[in-house]
Amino acid sequence: MRVCDTGWFRDDSSARPATMGVSCAMTGGSSGGSWVTSTGAVASVVSYGYQGLKNVPFGPHQEGEAQQLYNQARSSP
């Protein structure tokens, strides 16, 4: 398992919906890996990167949406 202890780096407002990037050296194969905040909330998952922007994976903002999905799954029988 690989961990990057980092913070938000930049937004990609050209993506729809807008995504955020973090400074981390994870590359191909890390897609779908979660970004967990210091409070344990899922902020995003690795989705894509740009060839000309090394060590900056991008992913969708998921803060509230991920928590809502978790709560729904947890309450389902």
C-alpha cells in the first residue's frame, strides 16, 4: 500500500464536474484509490492525470456525496 501525506494542490475547472488535484507521485494503477482526509472522510478518488503535469493526480470532489452514499449503504439491510 502506498500513502501520500499531502494537501490540495489545484482545481481543474475545465473538467465537468470540476475536479481537484493533489501533489502525489502515484501513477498508472492507482486509479480508484481513495483520498481520505484527516477526519476520515473520503474527499475523492484517483481518476486521471495530465502527462505534462507530473505527480498531480486528479479526482472528483466527493466529500458530501461519499458520506451520503456510505450512510445509505450502512442503513440498508
